Amino acid sequence: MSLLSIRDLSVTIAGSTGDVAALSGVRLDIEPGTVVGLVGESGGGKSMLARSVVGLLPHTASATGQVLFEGDDVLAMTGDRLRRHRGAGAAMCFQQPLLALNPVRRVGDQLVDRLVAHGGAARRAARARAVELLGQVGIREPERRFRAYPHEMSGGMAQRVMIALALACGPRLLLADEPTTGLDVTLAGEMLALFRREATENGRAVLLISHDIAGIAAVCDRLAVLYAGTLVEHGPAAEVLDAPRHPYTRGLLAAVPSLHGDPGQPMRGGQPMLGAAPQSCPFEPRCPSGEAECGRRRPALVEIGPAHLAACPVTAREEARG
Amino acid sequence: MRLARYAGRRLLLLLPVLVGVSILTFLLVRVLPGDPVRTVLPQSATEADVAAARERFGLDAPLPVQYLIYLRNVATGDLGTSFQSGQDVGVEMGERIGATIELIGYAMIIALLVATVIGVAAALRRGGLLDKGARLVGIAGNAIPEFVLGLILIIVFYGSLSWAPAPDGRVDGSTGLVPITGASTFDAVLGGNLPALGSALAHLALPVTTLALVVLAPLLNTVRSGAVSVMDSDAYICAVAHGLPRRTVIKRYLARPTLAGLPTLTALIFGNLIGGAVLVETMFSWQGLGQWALKGLVTRDYPVIQTFVLVTAVAYLLLFLIADVVQAWLDPRVKI
Ligand SMILES: Nc1ncnc2c1ncn2[C@@H]1O[C@H](COP(=O)(O)OP(=O)(O)OP(=O)(O)O)[C@@H](O)[C@H]1O
Ligand SMILES: [Mg+2]
């Protein structure tokens, strides 16, 4: 059994301008000790997916399907069961750490709050562990920083604190929502290495969300690609990177500028904002290899190789022939 | 330490404001129709009597000279002599201010506590019964004037139920309470007079409730909407997402950030209490500053009115100073 099994998850958010189908029939498994990268353009539903794993969708959202964590459906959890799942089961690093830290509480105390809640330790004992954690995520002078308030920190430092907060919960699944956005290359590399270590050495599962497919691929075991709330490709990281099977994944990779001065090919068009689950391939309007049938039926996510899935009938046929 | 120095600086800035206020009041009371001299003299007084009284009160000199004399006296601690009673105004004020501070102080504390607890609880169960009730109070409270509220309380709790003592002062005379500060509960505790403490609390119940209800409505609205916006913030959602115990979440991640955003608005709301106290004191024969000032205004007792306005101005400025200091204390982002 996987640690996390998302089964046909659909999330619709009621907004002032009508409904938004943030996720449509998403299926995703995560095993302990592995890093799964979740990539896609802005608005694709990456954060919604992470939030549904901790049962914290916006008030106006309604979800169908299942989010099974160790066999229990998070969407059906309530009260104490849900509280124990949050943090200790799955802990999330929020996308904007400076906003996600309590502005009127010292970061050290915020860490201690988590340690006490999930480790059962006394505040005094937790303090030493908190300082240790700050050092572990690469904060210099952790003893002094323990007493800092969020507004006294740089973006990079806040990002590290955010990761320390999630780690302090001792989660079996770590949800990192764009943990490297806005960080310089060195720091980003350091953070990614830390997630890799957490998976390899501590056996945690990690869902690593990013819009930078090339940037995170190296530390991921698997890559999942989200487009307009639908999962379009999911496979071993190296395979997805070297031989992407969905035209959207190819487009994402082609858009990455290379080191040798190639500026990259930005994809034309933009991601649609869907009001309901799509009836046709949501990528069809932007697809270079689209066919007539793509506009008529939504392609299913099918196995096109060992543990490699893609939602594109055109590639699937090529695969079968080739 | 930093806070103390800041408070000191702010207090210094108070002086020019007070001079401005005193000039304005000085002129305003003198342009009000009505002659203070006529109110103290008998109907049969002659022109000569009037002129003599005018001179006695120092009202015969040109206005700028009158003001400068007043300013010099105030600087030496002499607030003047009441036209009506012939008593030193500073002494009269000293006898009454304790009673008013007690009234307003308890009303503030109770209103703040109730508004915080109910406002946060209402935000936690948005759309629930308590939330609907809080919003109803928020609307109704703003619409009912304080004298109507006070009258209703008197009719119900004194008139019908006889739970409260008659609205005739601050404490039962028979308890033999010796005034020290003028605040009856403090005096009773200081003098170890238990019956007087009971009587003082009983007398405080209705006027304090009236005043507290007056500010409860806007306070409740402020706390509730503050708490709602904190609950929509990532910081709150993050605390919930990390499975912190409900107690910790409510205390550290909801109540504290909510309160950190409130001091200035709270001071603004509490400012209304000073005006409200004038009416409520009169209704309950409180013999405090407000009732004294109202009588002074009716009889055009210039020194009394001037002193009351000055005290009110100081109270306002202190209120905002306290708000700023509390704000800086609650919110580490505020630099002072
Ligand atoms: N609180 C909300 N209320 C209404 N709609 C929302 C809300 N949050 C997100 N959405 C909508 O849900 C969809 C998915 O948003 P989500 O935040 O999951 O995207 P994302 O992939 O994380 O994007 P980004 O890379 O910009 O973080 C978007 O269309 C967005 O407009
Ligand atoms: Mg996001």
C-alpha cells in the first residue's frame, strides 16, 4: 500500500466569477522514501492538490474522490483524527513563507509549538531541538535566530524556517509548495538536497511542487505533470526528462533556457481556466500534434511504459507502433 | 525602556496641543450666549453689583490679558475658582475624577474582555448562532443611544426586579465609606470596609453595564472582523495545517494577532466613553466629573468648563498614547 494514494480527486472552487475546476480526476501515489516532483504552469492546481492532502481546501471548495493516507481518506477525516494527520502525517511548507509565519511570534517559539504538539516534549526540552533544527536547515547563528521575528528575516531565511517548521512536525509525508521559488541557485540547490536527504535517510515521502521541471528533476524519483487541473504525465524522473511523452511536458522542457545561450522556446498560448472538468483534451488548443479526436474526447491517463503514464492518444499510438 | 522613552517624548508633545485646546475653549465659552455673572447674582442685583462681580471673576480685563492670566495660573497649578461654589476648581475636580475614572475604567475592561472572547468565538464559528447574535448586537448596539439603554436597565433591574440599588449615587451612605481616591471600590478596599465594597459594586453594576454596552457594539464588530481576516491568512492556515492543538492555535495564532491589530481603533472607540459618561453620570447621580461639567456648562461656570475640557483632552491624548504603546508591545513589527 502506498503512503498516499490520491484517487480520482476533483476539486471545484466556487468563486465570484463562477466555478473553477481546480483539479479534475487526479490519480497519484507516493511511496515512503521517495521524492515526487509535481510540476506545471501557474494556476494548474498544484497548491490545491497539496492542500487537499492536509484537508485544508478553501471554504468555497468542494472535493470528490479520495485522498487515502495510509488507507484512511483525508477528505472524510474530522476532529482529532484530522488534527493528528495534519503535521505528523503530512506537513506542508507553504508557498509564501513570509506570509505563512505568525508575524507576532518568535520563529523559535513557532518551532517549539510544533515540537511540543507532535513530539510530546516539554517546551524547555523542545527548545534545544528547535535550535538544532534551525541549524539543520542551514540557518547561521541558530541560537540568535531562534529569537527573531519573521519580519526580521530575508526571504531565503524565511523559506528555511518554513521547512524547519514542517520538519518539526516529524511528518511521514512532506509537502513542499515551491520551496525554491525566489531563492538564488546555490540556496535552491541546498534546499533540494535537503529534501532528497529527508527522503533517502529518514524515509519520508516528499511531494516537491515547482514550476521548474528541469530544476528539480535531479532530486526527484518520479515526476508528475499537472495541466489545467488534470494529470497529463507521470513517470520516472529521468525518463520524463529525457523522453517526455506528453506534448505539454515537451513544451515545458523546451521552454527551459539552456546553459549554452539557447533562450528556450516559450510555449504559445496559456493554460485555460476551466469551469468544469474538461470534456476534451485541455491541452488541445495549444498542442502542436493535435488531431481531430483530441477535441472530442478527454484522453485517459494510460500506461505507455513501465510505471510511466501519459494522457495523450497520439503518443500512445506512436508507442504502440514503435 | 525604549517604550518609556517613547512615552516621555510623546508626553512632551502633549503640551502644545493642550495650549491650543485651552485657547479654543477659552474663546468658545466666552462666545456662548448667557452671562455667568447673572446666574450667581440675585434677580434684584444692580448694575454696580454686576460690575463688581465681573471684576471679582476677572472678566473685566481684555480677552488676551484674561487668557494670559489664566495660562499663568494653570502653569502654577491654579485652575481657578468656580463662579458658582466659590471653591477651588482643582480641588473640586480632584474630588470627582476618581469616581469617573472608576466608572469608565470598569466599563472599558469589561467591554474589551467580552468583545475579545465573543468576537473571536464568533469568528471561529462563522455563521453560527453566536456569530449571528454578535452581529445583531453589533447593529442594535449602534442604534440604541446610551440614555435609552440606561433607562431600560434602571426600569428592569431597579424598578421591576429590585436587583440593583436606586440610581442615586455611588455607595450607601450608611456604610460610612471614607473617600480617599474617590473611586469607591478602591476606597473600600483601602479602608478595609467590606459592606462598602459590596454597596459600591452594586451601585456600579448598572452604569458600568450601560457604558460597556455603548462601546461593545463597535468593539465586537472590530474584533470579529479582525479575527476573520486573521483566519483567512496563511499564517493561521499554516498553524492549523501543522496540526497544532486547538488551544495553541486560538491563543497564539488567532487571538494574539487579532489583538495586535486593534489598539488604535479601540482607543478611538473608547473615546466615546468620555462623552457617554456625562449622560450616564447624570442619569445615575454619580457625582463625577461629567455631571459636574454639565452643571458648569448650564451655569456658564467658565473655570469649570475650561478645566473639564482640558482634562478630557489630556484623557484623549493619554488614551492614544497608551494605544500606541500597547500596539508596539503586541506587535513586534511596529517600530517606535
Ligand atoms: N482561495 C481560492 N479561491 C478561489 N479560487 C482559487 C483559490 N485558490 C486558488 N484558486 C484557483 O484554483 C486554481 C488552482 O490554483 P493553485 O493555487 O492550486 O495553482 P498553482 O498550480 O499552485 O499555481 P502557482 O504556481 O501560481 O502557485 C487556480 O485557477 C486558482 O485561480
Ligand atoms: Mg501554488
